[in-house]
Amino acid sequence: MRRTVIAVSIVLCSLLTNGCSKAIARATAATVFSVSGGVASGRAERNDFQPVTLKSRIHDGDSVRAANGASVDLGLIPGAFAQLSSDSEIKVEELRITKDGNETAGDMRERRARIRVIRGKLIVLFIPSDTNASGFVITAPGVTVKPDSDCLFSVWTDGTTTRVTCAKEKVIASADEQPPVTIAVGYFQRWPTGRNEPVVAAGDASAQIDITESLQAGDRLLDHASSWQKRRPF
């Protein structure tokens, strides 16, 4: 009798442990909302690129290139949306979600995305969830951007100089071995720079364009985000 009780206890403990605490982490893929002009994705190290369509799925390790006059709107992870602008390139370094239980029934614990801007401009709309942890990072030469609240911003680089411009709310960016800088709406920061504080975008023609293009893209991305999140189980 005693052995039976012990055996049942072991089985119950095993079931509770596996059923309640097990988390499943898996790579996911970016969703293409819209594409205009010549946009391609693939493995840059193999020079293996294919045209991006609405049916394309963009995974970890893929680079995305938009030709002159082209653009593409993407859903990276729930809460993180982006537009790759004309004559630009990014690399998707990580797209991952962690869920409780199995894929269809489990609740999402965490979502992570890491995107590197190689050249050109990436416009980002970030709408974090109140209930799920998000690790969202944008890198560019010499700069790391880690938004932690609702914001709309752009990251531009020519491979040497990087500019981050905020169009809504605020965004936090940091250069190598320097304290983080909070860039408020209507301001920008350029790296490398001798200034320790962001500059008003109204005084810089390029930053003004960043603001205008970000606001235009942000409205479209918000529409995409609303319909996309209604369709997804998480």
C-alpha cells in the first residue's frame, strides 16, 4: 500500500511539474504587411536572395534589402512593427517567443527581437504589452536602441554615422561605453557626436524628414498592427 501511494505521488508531481512550469521557446518569423518596389530577403553570406511578397516569412539570420524607391512594412513580434525605407538594409538577428505549454493553448511569457540596421532607415512602432516581457533591441553602427514603452522612432545610418529620431513619446539609445540617452518626441541624436544631449529636430533638415516619414509610416503600421494582433492567438 505504501509503495502504491509513493508511486502515485511521484507521478502526480511529475505531471504537475511538466504541465505547470514547462516553457517552450521557439523561433518565429516576421510577417510582411505590405511591400512596394524591389525588396528581397535571404542569407547575405551566401548571396541567396529572393523577392519579398506578402506570403514571405523572414527568419533569424535573414537580411532584408529595399532597393531605391522601395519599402516594406513588417510585423516583427507582437508589439513591434517596422518599415524598411528606400535604399536600406537590415539583418534579423533574433525573433523568438516563449510560451507556457503547447503552441496552440499556452500563454506567451516573453517575446524577443533583435534587428541590426546595416544601412539606410528603419522606422519602428513599438507598442509593448502590459502582461508579457519584451526584449526588443535595434542596433546600428556604434548605437543600441532599447525602447521600453510606447514610441515611434527612426534609425538611420550610412555605416559610419547613425541618427536616431523620435516622432512620438520617447526612446532610449546608447553608444558604446556611454550612458543611455533619452530622446524625447521632436528630438534626435547623432553618433559619433560631441554633444551629450539630443537636438531639436526642427533645426536639422534630415531629422525633419525623419519625423515626417515616421508619422506617415506610423499611421500605416498602427493599422497593420491592429488587424494582425486580432488574427494571432497570442
